[in-house]
Amino acid sequence: MESYEIVIIGGGPAGLAAAVSARKSGIEDIVILERDRELGGILNQCIHNGFGLHTFQEELTGPEYARRFVSQVEELGIEYRLNTMVMDISPEKTVTAMNREEGLFQLQAGAVILAMGCRERPRGALNIPGYRPAGIYSAGTAQRLVNMEGFLPGREVVILGSGDIGLIMARRMTLEGARVRGVAELMPYSGGLKRNIVQCLDDYGIPLKLSHTVVDIKGKERVEGVTLAQVDGQGKPVPGTEEFYPCDTLLLSVGLIPENELSRGMGVELNPVTSGPRVNESLETSIEGVFACGNVLHVHDLVDFVSEEAAAAGRYAAAYVKNTDKDSERRAGIRIKPGEGVRYTVPETIDPVRMEEKLPLRFRVDRVYENCYVSIYFENRRIFHKKRRVAAPGEMEEVGLERKELLKYPHLKEITVRIEEE
Amino acid sequence: MEIKNLTCINCPLGCAIKVEMDGETILHVKGNTCKRGEVYARREVTAPVRMVTSTVRVTGGTLPVLSVKTREPIPKEKIFACVQALKVIELLAPVHAGDVVLKNAADTGVDIVATKNVALVKS
Amino acid sequence: MYDIVIIGAGVSGAAIARELSRYQARICVVEKEEDVCCGTSKANSAIVHAGYDAVSGSLKAKLNVRGNERMESLAGELNFPFRRTGSLVLCFREADLPRLQALYDRGQTNGVSGLRILGREETLKLEPYVAEDVYASLYAPTAGLVCPFGLNIALAENACANGVEFKLQTEVRDIKRLGEGYELCTSQGSIHTKYVVNAAGLYGDVLHNMVSQEKIRLTARRGDYCLLDKEAGALVSRTIFPLPDERGKGILVTPTIHGNLLMGPTAIETEDKEGTNTTREGLDQVLAKAGRSVRELPARQIITSFAGLRAHAPGDDFIIREVEDAKGFIDCIGIESPGIASCPAIGEMTAELLREKMGLEEKAEFISTRKGILDPSTLCMEERNALIRENPAYGNLICRCEMISEGEILDAIHRPLGARSLDGIKRRTRAGMGRCQGGFCGPKVMEILARELGMDRLEVTKSGRASRMVTGINKEAL
């Protein structure tokens, strides 16, 4: 069986950044397995601009951002295999994959970096009643058809879900000749970035209907229209508020789920809130030597943070392979608890001995807060308290933790992150 | 005096900016958290501009369409003229990221460039 | 001039066609949809019922028990997925015990083997997620699960291989008596035949009424279903029913043959024979009633919901007989539950009726077996690699959720009665049937269909007719 020091599952932004950083940390023997026909992952279909402000201090389109990393992978001579689907990973890190040329083959990995990304929730996730005609697409599928294949899924469009992909697709469809009749959002706030509401909806006069959902889909063969209704505080449609929108297409942008079929198959422990693996400070999962980063770990809003997180995973995986981080017994580490107002944190535990000098603690809040404080407690002692003008579930929060600070508390068992209001 | 409320589109922060105007004259810009925000706000209330990204057809390439962008932001009212100008363009592979696809799109003085490589398909 | 025309290519029509294909006769199946298995047969519980539900002596009882017995060998011959998993009917109150006992007794009369009444403990031991206040249950070990598409398509393909002609997208608009036979006026011109089998599902009454003065009215009953992710598939390992009532068997919770979890159906009468839309009330009812039988149903794992219509006949039984005032016209209508379970026997019974009437003779060259689409996951690594070397398309994975390769999709398109649409591919291979519901593989399948069938991508449909997947190319409307 062929063996590699590090096998990276997925050649999207996370896999690419992890590969580059692992190589720069001195690992020669790396392979990226990518299921698509080219590296870059979902960035290839995100042809809009706005990527890379943090990483490159300039605004790039998705393909350009991907190119920066693909070039590095090529310059560094990192091996990759395209059109290759990973079928299974064993707990012993034997990776079974398949492509047309090599058939079904196995690789033995010293360390595995999971970077499979995420997928879109389908219509069933909202259990939207009505017919099941052609013309119902998840926004990402429509994005692929329009941006990579040149086909317009429909002419008259309603979009459900105001996450970034939904907003971006409202503009894309408009600029390719479709008429977008409106974007409905179940929540009383948008799940997307404010800038996207301005430049994707407001610029084109597309209405955003907050606290609205699709309650019926009409059309036996092709979509003929959808009925929108207002929802109450519990997300239940309010009778009498129904309004029919004739259209031939319904795009769904109703959430993303980390794609953890392989992780689950190998026995990696998952967090039910993120649907991603539980990881420690090293972005290492419950299986030693198996790391996770990017959208497979938790869904990000900005690719820049994916790259940053993946680079860290690459460094930690390199350290694991080089045996520099080994102390035979893994300490339990400090538990990070999501307190009031916090849905989850990544990582979930921190071993101050193994962590890098500075570690970004990432989390999401559970609703929109105005003029709140992000507080960090070491046991019951508040050691961090910072004002946020606005905190929203659609925008990931981050607090930096310093190793030297944590080492001052040798008996610390639990850190709590809380949102506190005035 | 008039106050225009804007959301800055420069970065994901999306700062809420207030621009105080007296007719055509800008008196104050408030609420931005960086210099770029002020530049955006001043432009937005006088002559708003946007980056445009789109696709054009390619023949003989590994992909049927190519992603493109305006090299710089163009006046907002020229967006549709700009994508319309792309409608008739059909390129031959190979194309390289940065190649000019359309010069001076819709008389904006701005070129449209490829944002991706499309290799020649090996026959 | 055909000897026999069968109207409808659902499970009944396909089973009849397959049984008749044993004989020397010119046979044709006409179907208004673009594929077989497009009506009631595609949207149901896919349960091979044991046979204790139907009134003893009824056709439903007789054909269900016989069909259940035949299903296993038929699955072997025609290579479609079937498994005996067993079923439980739950009873929650001591007061209802006589109703459970009555089901047991009826099962005995109907000839169902292995029935047992279980107490609470034993029920919970078999199915730990059954509601804890269960009082007793009726256990039927012979009940099973089938892939309804697999069954229907296998029957049709085998009939086709034995010389039965299939005319798809051919809607029968009128039927006229013509000498000793009939003239069918269809959307594709007229067809002449000596005998007609009316297996037209919900439209069975419409066709019957074209030739008979004894008018029949079938009632469409809609059943809403929710399908859950495979992650929830192991919650129960048998089909779980509540006690039946006059509207039917009630809302069940069952694993599917492919490992998902299915719950439903409702039983809502509708005037619209095409009304396969789910409703909020329907879906809420499914969740509420399924939740009464089984604990911890993870509603957030729903990947899709759908509704099917079943044709209910006035006498609450299947109608399989020659129409009295229309000689040579055989009704096979009112085939609602347990239609899937009964279809092997429906095929036998109808074919036998025609054999006697027409004096049909067996043909020597009848092929009794059919090979389904190869499932590479059943092969060992060496076998699979040999397959990929021979045909690299088997190394190209298209549907990530169900792990379906291009090789399987090509097979689905190019075999007899091959797939012509995304739904056709989905029903034959399961590509697009998984947790992302075609989000990833949809565009790829569209591309393969267009390439293989030599059509423009704009012509690719979800399920024929106007169900186009895309409406145009970028910027053409600008």
C-alpha cells in the first residue's frame, strides 16, 4: 500500500491552505485528494469579488483567490489527484479512494486532514409543502449551473433564505437576465453580510421579506409560483398573510451542513450543534492524528478565516507527524464552554502545552445583540470583557487566547464564553 | 440639511455610515471605522460605483464559460450596459486570468478581464 | 393489430405484461408518462404487507398473501431489492386488545403464517424506540420491504425483453369498440387491439366508463410522506403500524429497503387526480401520528417529503374482471394498498384470465430472469477494479450521497426502457435520492443525459413534458 505522511481530503480552500502550511512546516510527503476536475473547491463557482481582504489585503474573486493557493501548491510541488473520490477512511487512517484511472485504491496516512467542506440543506430540511416540480434548486447548485456551465435555471425567481449564497445569487441571476421577485427570510434578520444586502438586493430593487417563508409550491411539471407567508416568533406561518408569487424557479439558501460522512464513518466524534468534528486546540478530532479545518469543521462566512484555520491545521498535523508534539498521554485540556448567548465554540478543549502562542477561539452567537459584551470567564473569574456594537448569528465571532496567559492558570479546568448585555 | 444613511460595502463589517449633506455639498461623514469607509461614503452619495463580475462563453476549452470582472469599479448605472456588452463575446481557449476580455466596457473606460484560466481541451 | 394492449405501466400493468409475456401474443403497454412507475407505484409505503388487514375472502386478502409468498422468488428472478423484515401493529390500550385479536384471527383465516401477539416487554425488546406506553402488538414476520421502483422497472424490463412493446408518452383519450376488438385513440395516433387491460391507476374509472354503461367512480386518496436521512434509518428495524381504522392502515414508521426512515401516509380524499402536492396539515399530521408510535423521531433529519395518490374503489376491494358489457376489456382497477405486495399475484391472475379466454400458448423462448443495474458496492476490491479497468465510468463517482458512479448511470440510460430524465435516473440508480437531494449530482446527471441521448442540455427534464431543468443560457434574455 502507498503511504503518505499527510493525506488531505479535499482540495478546496481549506485543503489547499493546509497543504501549503504543512509543506512549509517541513513535511515533504503530502497528497491532496480532490473529487472535482480542478482544485479550488466551491471558490471556482463563487465568481463574485470580496475574497481575500484579510489574507491578501485586496479584493479578489473566488477563482482568483483559489488561484493564489493553487499556484503555491504547484510551486511547492505538492502532489494532488483530481476526479478522485474518497470512499472511506478507517480509524487506522487507511484512506480508500477511487478514480477512473487507478480504480479503487488505498493509501496509508500518517496524519489525515479533513477538509471536505459543506453541503446545502435541501427543501426537506424546512419540510416545505407543495408539489415537487422542476425549478427548485439549492442556491449553490444554481450558482454552479450559471457560473460554470452557462445555463440559467429560470427566468422568474423567488429565493428563500438570505444567507450570503442566496443574496449573491439574487444579483447573479439578475445580471444574467432573470427577474428576482424577492428574497424571503424566515428569521427577523438576514443571515448574510450587510454589504451583500446593499449590493445584491438594494442595488437592484429586490425586496427582502424578513420573517417570511414559503408555505406552498405550485406547478406539477415546472414551478408556476410559490406562496409566501409571514411567520410569528416561533417561525410558524401566520394565517391570512399568504401572498402568491408567480415564478418558474425557487432557489433555496436555507443553510449549510458540514459534510462529515467520512468522519462519521471512521468514528470521529461530532458536535451536534456544528455538525462538525469536536476538536482540541490543535484542530485534532477525537481520533489522534486526524485533523479538521474549514467548513467541514464549522461553517464559516469568510474564506480568509478558512485559510487561516486550515493553515493552523497544517502546522499541527506537521507537528504530529514529526513527533515534536508527542507526549504519550494526551491531557484532557481545558474545556471551553459555550455560555449564555453562545451556540458553540471551536475548539472545544485547549491544552496550553500544545497550543501555539496565540489561538483564535471562534464562536457564533444565538441571536442578534446590540451593544453587548463578549466575556470570557476562567472558571468564575471574568478575564475578558469587550464591547460589540452588533453581534449576529450570521457573523462569526473571534477572541484571541494567548498561551502565556493560559499557562498562568495551571489548575484551570473550564473557560466559559458568554454574551452579556448592558 | 439632509442625512443619508448608508451601509459600507467595502468589507464584511458593513459599517452604518451617516453622511450629512447640504444640497450637493458633503458636510460630515460619520460611523465609518476606517478611511476606506469615508471614501466609499463620499463616492456613494455623489457617483456610486460597483465592481461587476460575470461570465462569457469560451469554445474549445476545458470549461464552457469563463468568469470575468471589471478591472475597477464602474458607475452603478452602467452595470447593465456592461453585462449586455458581454453577451456577444465568445472567446477561444486558452484564456489566462488577467487577459482582457473586453476593452473599455460600455464606454466606462474600464476593461473587463478574465479571472480564471481556461485551458485548451486536448483532443 | 395487437392481441392485448395494457394501459398503464405501473406495478400492476408491468406485472401483467410480464406474466403475459410468457405466451405467444402481440402485446403492447401504453403509458401516458415518459417512464414506467410514474403514478401510484412510485409514491407509496413500499411495504410487502403480510396479509392480515384485508377482509377474508376478498381479492385484496387472497392476492396479498399470494403476492407476499411470490415476492421472494420474483426478487431472485428479476434481481430487485426485497427483504423480509417483519411488521408490528401497536395497541396502546387494553380496551383495544380485541381489535388486535381480530386482526390476528383474520390473518389466520387469510393464511398468513407466523403471526404472534406480543406483550409490552417483548414489543419493546424487538423495537426499543416504540412508544413506551405500548400495551401489546401483533407481530407479522412475513412482512417485507421492497424498492417500488426496482420492482416496477424489473417487471417492465423483463416484459420488454420477452417481446412486449412499450409506448411511453402515449395517453389514451378515447376507446371505441371496433368489431371484435377495440380502437384506442391516443395522443400518438390510434392503436387497434383484440383485448384491453385497464391498469390505468387513478384513471381506471375514466377508461372503464369509456366502454361500459355500468359507471364506476374511483376516489383519489392522497397520502403525504416524510423521508428521513439514513442516519435515522436504524431507529426501527420493522414496519410499525398503529391499529388500522376505516381509512386504512394508518400512519406507519418504517425503515426503507435502502436504509432511510419513512413515515406516512395520510389519507386525504381529493378530487384532483394529479394532486400529488403535500400540505402543511398533511405533513404535520404525519409527524404527530408517527410520533405517537415511535419515540425520538428526528424531524430535523427529514430530507424530503412527497405525496402519492391511491385509487380507492367503492367496494373497498380490487376489481379484476372482464367488464360485463364490454367483452375483451379487462379491468384491473382500485389497486390501492396492498397493491405492491399483491402485484405478483395480480399479474398471475390477470394473465390466467386472458390465457383461458384467448387460449394463449406458452412460448419456449421465455426468459424468466433479468439482471438489474450492477451495484459495484457489492463487489470486492479486485472485482471492482476489474470492472473499472474494463469500463472506467465505474471509477467516476457522480452521486456522493448514495455513492453512485457514472457506470451505473450509463447502464440506466442504455438498458431497455432506459431512463430519459433526472427522475428516471433517480428511480433506477438512486442518484439524487440521498441527503443532498441532487444538489451536487443534478448538474452532472443533466450533462450525462444530454451527452448520451444526443440532446441539447436545455431539453433535459426532471420527469418529461414541461419539466425542463433549465430555461435558457446566460444573458440570452438581456
